[in-house]
Amino acid sequence: MPLTIRSLARPSLLAAALLAACGSDSGLTGVSDTEPTELTLRIEKEIPDDLPDDFASIDTAFISGDTLHLSVSYPGGCAETHEFGLLAQAGPMDVDPPEVLLVLLHDGKNDSCRAALHSDLRTDLTPIQSLIDQGNTLRLRLFEPNGIAAVDEVLDYTF
């Protein structure tokens, strides 16, 4: 059975987080075809159920300094823009190093085309440093929009 957000998050608190996350600002960013797109990293206490979850695959991920770089592929070609975001939630803190769950968000704007599209995304990781009280390393578990853990995408972030 694949590792999913549901197997790591506490479902009993998801409804409250969903209400808190349903503001007018989606927190998503339209992608650029020519340069890496800078994403805003949103930190949530729980992963809401109702997130944009159009298909996207994390092809590669790496950390350079305080920046997470993602290379993603997804179907489309008809919509003017696709929007992406990244949501962070503290995972198990009783392990060494403590874990943070990162969920890629993708809104394809109802794009029904199936061309193979690719985007390079990046985000500043410094906001997640506040999730731990001591130490300087976090283990990042990456999840694709469908909630399935990205294969082999566990990264250690030392700051």
C-alpha cells in the first residue's frame, strides 16, 4: 500500500483545517514556461480535504541552500495557465530528524487537453524552520496532488 497523506495526517481535525483554508486567496501561483516559478509555501496545522488535486507528477526534487526545487510534469495545453502551490504540515516530530509533509497543489483550470507539459517550481524553505524547537535538520516528505507519496522523494533539509 502506498504511503498517503491520509495515513500520516489525523483525519479527525481535517474539517476544521478545511474551514480555515477556504479563504478567498487560493495560495496558488500560475506557472511560467520560460523560468522557474516561485511558489509560496503555506503552513497548515492539518491537511485539508478540499485541495486542488489535478494530476501532476514530481519528476525530480532537490534542495539548494534554503530553496526547494521541483520539476513537475502534468497533462494540459488548452488552459491559459495552470496554478501550483505547496502546503506544509508538521509530520512526526518524535523521530530523528523530525518530519515535515509537503503537498504539491495543482489546479489545471479544467484543462481537458493531454499534451505533456513540464514546469520547474521552487520555494523558500525558511518558514518551515519554525516547526521545530531544537536542532537544524528536517526530513521533508513530498506528496503529489493526489495525496500519494512521491517515489523516492524524501529530502533532508539542514539549515
